[in-house]
Amino acid sequence: MATLTEKFNTVHDTAPFSAIAEKDYIPAFEEGITLTLKEIEDIVSNPEPPTFANTIEALAYSGLTLDRISNLFFNLHSAETNDKLEKIAQEVAPKLSALGNDITLNIDLFSRVKAVYDQKSTLNLTPEQETLLEKSFKDFARNGALLNDEQKQKLRDIDSKLAVLKLKYGENVLADSNAYQLHITNEKDLAGLPEGVIEAAASLAKSESKEGWIFTLDYPSYIPFVTYADNRDLRKEITLAAGRKGFQQNDNNNESNVLEIAKLRHQRAQLLGYKTHADFVLAERMAESPAKVLAFLNDLLEKAKPAAQYEFEELTAFAKQKDGIEQLEKWDGSYYSEKLKQEKFQLDDELLKPYFKLENVLQGAFEIANRLFDLKFTEVQTIDKYHPDVQTYEVTDGNNNFVAVFYADFFPRKGKRQGAWMTSFKPQYIKDGTNERPHVSIVCNFTPPTETKPALLTFNEVTTLFHEFGHALHGMLANTQYPNLSGTSVYWDFVELPSQIMENWCYEKEALTLFAKHYQTGEIIPMELVEKIRESAAFLEGMATVRQLSFGLLDMGWHGKDPSSISNVKEFEKEQFASTQFYPDVEDNAMSTSFSHIFNGGYSSGYYSYKWAEVLDADAFEYFKENGIFNKEIAEKFKDNILSQGGTVHPMKLYKQFRGQEPQVDPLLRRAGLLK
């Protein structure tokens, strides 16, 4: 257990995964909680009058040991889980929730924080210190410090229930995902599927000692199947299976969890003096209020819907002309979109994949980071890993100073949740004169290598890698004093700017020639393909925009009004999707029961922020384009004003320092081909 609560005796203080046993976690959590409570007690019982240093700073640096254990454990719980870890998570989630309440509801601690806050105008603080003071006071006020004892107890009960419900929700989604297989034994049913996808399915069947081919709901298996399989009945079967996650009459049903999470969040917000959960969340966002978010989403919807309607009609006509399909269904969307794209641009993923070998794409991301930000990535074998698939890198700057540890974990496996994300095992902060550097990780579910081919990425996977790498740069280049203001600790509708801006380089000839090389011949991607990638970037963008907006509107539906009268998840969803729906509804499918971003991730009342950040990233990238995509001066401004600052300054102020003006929406509409 000492391995988890003491400083690790490892390279760069990295996590000693191979030395940690599952039985070590509970005692480590308990010790970490005890240690945190003692640090809080030391602040509270300090006989000196409250000062910024002995109260606000001391609080910012408290709990670092426990945070470290939590980061390790919950990152594994997402990327490499098993039944034991899931049991531990269920046991520790309420304890961590209780600790959070013990701190924010500690009246003596709050009175010290308030005493410092009340004299802030006389303290002569740096901008970062001002932000920390503001944040510290708000954290208490927003989490119940101003409540009476009875209300505080109610808040504790709600938080404890929510912690368990959210975990259960995520575990149910994973269980339903893992439970489904499409097992094919007739080779005819593989018609249309790319060779690499077939090979991966055969390999999975073989690993389970079965004949034929197995397809699953993991993205690298599911997405190619619904995009390329000619067998419409099988596309329907797997699409319906994906839509039933958490919505079947089995032990993994999430309907009651969804209703209860939404209702508890609303009760919590009301208890704290906010009208709804969205009002509570958005008070700490660039968007500020539900009214502003809805105006933003509906304004974009109005601009995108005519284009989307036209695209849907074009797609419907194409499917009818090609295969006599009278009614386009959900399981037809990806398939006919791909066929139409091939017809229009003579471009398909199978044509592109040979140029996007995973190792080359990763090296390309590294090279772009080097040209923009002077970073160098060196793979090392001396850092412990939690799974053999994980790659570990030392990151250094132009002067060979150590910047960060970078972990990359790319392929699906049973214990890993779906999707792609960036996370950190250790944040950056400065304490006692030492700049503690961060340990950052990206976790994805990409097409794995097969017996005959290396991992070749679809173009969508290429942009996903760049997206998560952008988040990673935000974490790695952090350079702030306090851990709770460092790296990606920013407003949620700002956090996607560094990730989404990086995707833009994937469409630029200058960038693609650095890494898009044929895995067999080494030939650089032909320029006509680059042109087609650029031309096709806005293909069906109206429909894609409306789809994204529909998720944001569903999120606001659950969280922007009182949910207590909602009794039927499916009926409620239908109402929310009414203005954005093109395909006929499927009665036995639901979105909310597996919408992990908002019910198990951190995006409740925040899903709009992907689009919000697209406005920022399109505007910011236009600045690069005007001056050269590898312009050192602008990259430096982006690094100094955005990437290194974390949450130390209000994001709009940071953005204006970088750009010289507030973001404009036109660059996004231009890029998406939605400007008349």
C-alpha cells in the first residue's frame, strides 16, 4: 500500500502500475481521505488569522495524495476495468462524495475562506491568485456552505446517491456493449466490407474459438459495419443493438437511473438557490445561462436546417435510385452517405487508410507539435504501463527541459469503455519552488493491427487522434501555480478549443505531407486525394450539424427545466428530437440510456460546448491560415495565452489576448459550407 500513498520511487514519479494490487486501493483511499481531512483540520485549527497563504493556498494544495490515488484508480476503471475494480468503485464513490461534502460544508473552513475573500481588494494579489480566491469562495457557496444544517444533510444524501447512480449507469452501458455480438458464418453476409475489417472480425472469432466472423459494438467494429455492409438486415440488427444499450428489459436497464439522476440534479440545484441544474452549471461557463445556450443552439439550427433538409432529400433520392429504397432508415444513413461521398468525390476511407498508418499519424502529431510549440517526444521503455498496448513518451522542450510524461493507449479491449478521451495521472503545479510536471494520457478505440496489416486509421480516426492530442497539449504545456487551475481545469465550453483546433491541421496539405505516407511504398499521399479530403470536409455538414445540435438540445431538455414530471424516457426524448429529426424513430431504441457524456461524464448541461468551441476553433484557425499554419509567432501566442494558462484567467479575456477580438461565427459557417 505504501506504493500508493507515498512518493513513487520511479522515473519522473510515474505510477508503478505493476506494483499495485487491487487489494491496495481501498486502504490507500482510506489513508488518502484521512490525510486530506488532517490537512483541512490543520487549516481550520491554525491560530493565526486567515490569510491568502495559510487558508486559500493551503486549501489549493490539500488532497494531492488522494487526488493521485483517485486519478490512477478511476483512469484504470475507464481504460482497464474488471469486476473487482467495479466493486471498489461502487464502494469508494460515496466515500469520496462524502469527503467533498465534509470539505465544502465545513463551516469553520468556509468562515476562514470568507474572511480572506471579504478583504480581497486590499490583498494585492496576482491575477492567478485572484482567480483562485474567487474560485475557492464560489466552490463553497455553490456546494452548500451557505445552507443550514438540515439542507446540508440533504445535499450530502443527494451527492452520495448521484455518485453511485452515475457509476452504475456507466457500468450498465459497458455491460450491454460487451454482451452483444453479431456472429456471421456465411461469407456472403460480408459483402461490401473492407478486407481489414473482415480480417479483424475473423481474428476476434478465432480468439473466442468460433467459426466465421464476429462484429461488436466497439466503434472500430461497429462503424465500418454500418458504413460498408451491403446486407441491410444485418446493418439493421447491429444498429438496433447499439440503440438498445441501457434500454432493454435486463439488469443493465438505465431508464430509472436517467430519471433519478436528472431529478436529483434538479433538486440539488434548487437547494443551492438555482432554478435548474443547467442554471447551476452555466453560472461557471462562458455561455452563462440556459437562455443563451438555447439561443445559440437554435440560431445554428435555423442556419443549418435548410442545408440538412436538402442533404437528406438528396440522400433519400440517391438510395432510391441506387437500390429502390423507399424510406431511408437509421441503419441506411452511414451506408448511403459513404456511397454518395464515393460517387461525388471518388473518395472512400479504404482508399485513404493505407496512407494513415497509426505510427505515422502519431509521429505527424508529434512533428506538428514540434513545429508549433518546440516539443519533442521520445518513446521510453523505463516507464511502467497498466497494459502492454500502452506507449510511453518523455516530452521535452527546445532547450531539452523535461515537460511531461505522455501515455497513449489506442486499441479496444474488453475492460475499456468506448470512445476516446484525454486524462491525466498527475497535474502540473508549482509548490515549494518546484514545477511539478504533468503525466498526461490519451485513450482511444482505434482499428487494431491484424496478422497481415499494421493499424491503418480511417480519416475520422486520424482527426480523433489529433483531437485528443490537442487536449493532451493543453495538459502538457500547463504552467500555473495551483493544481486546481492547471491544464484542462478551465470552463467546459472552453476546454474543447485546444482539441478541436488541432483537427484543422489534418485537412492541410502542408501538414498531411509530413505523415500521410503509404504504409507499403512510403509514397506521400497524392495531392488530388488531399484536395478531395478538403472538398469532402463539408459533405453532409448540414446533417452532421443538426445531429450535434440535437444532442445539445436533449441535454438542455433534461437539465434546463424541472424534470419531476417526466416519467417516460422514450416519450420525453421524442419531444426533444422533434425539431431535429430526419430518420423515422425506432421505438425500442433510446439515446439517453447510453448518453454517457451527460449522465456519466462531465457534460451535463455542457454538450452544447462542442459546437460553442467549434466557433472558437474555426475563428482561431482562420487566424493561423491568414498567417501560415506553422506561423511561430501565432503558435507562441496560442501557447502563452491559451495552452499554458489553464483556468487562471476568464477564457474570453484569454481568447481576446490571443486573437485581438471576440470570436466570430462566420468562419465556422464558412468552413461548414453553410454560409449562403
